[in-house]
Amino acid sequence: MAEISGYAIQWGQPAVIAGLFEERFARGAFDKSLRESPDVVALWGHDSTRPLGRVSNGTLTLRSDNFGLYYGLTPNAESPLGKEAIVTVGDQLVNEVSVGFASEVEEWDDTHDTPRRLITQARLFEISLVLWGAYGKATSAELVRAESKAAAIRRKAEAAMRKRGISLT
């Protein structure tokens, strides 16, 4: 089993949208949405006919932390689309993420050459694996194989046990 994970958004990271304005998300901008409308989907390239995962079936997890909006996606490795996602992300051919959202609360600053929008609350509909996202390298899509993830968890647990003087033999 393979998981694709990373950050869909980093708080405070700017993106120029269509050359018209600079956009940023405030920390926790999706918190209300994740509480009230948690069934977000993961898509391939914002295409609703190409779903990769969904919160309600356990193939997508989302969490807002101090850094940004983190996701974990476990596409079906037996489906053609799931295989494609795993292979292209694993090869780092596709390594960015985009979000489909509706801004609910925002602040505008028109004192600069390029207007700036800070989104403080937004409804999240979907995240998408994309070749080029508006936020570019501030987003990420990385492949983590279950075996390496399990090994990393085991090493962390063993280190915590050793630190507390618990023998592993």
C-alpha cells in the first residue's frame, strides 16, 4: 500500500493569481470547513470524473497544523487512476497540489502595486494532484510506501523506549 502525502497549502505563503492579485491563506483558514463539511475529495487535476480519494471512505485524511493544510491520500493501487497517481508521484513527475475552495472571509490590501488578498476562512471542496499549482513548490506530493512508513514509526517508538530506559531485547 502506498500513501501520497504532503501540504496542500502553507499558511502565509503567497501566490500570484492570474497576474491580477497576490493571495495567501491565514493559519487555520479551513478549520471551520473541516469541522462542518469534512467530506473533501482528492481529484486528479481538478477533474471530478477522476477521483482519487475521499474523507468519508477513509482514503483521504486532512489536518490543519501550524505549518499548513496537511493531507494523506491512499489511492486504490488496483485501479488505473490509482496506479497512475502512485507512479507519477513516485517518479516526481507530478509533485504539486492545488485546492478547490470558496473564500468566505477575506481581507484585501490595495496599497501595493499588486492587490493582496488574505483568506481567513474558506470552504474546502477538494484537493488535486497537479503538474503546476498556483502555490507551486509551497505545496507537495510525495509517495510514502507503507513498509517505510511502518519502519519509521517503529524506529521512533524504539527510540522513545530507549530514552525511557526500556530494554528492547
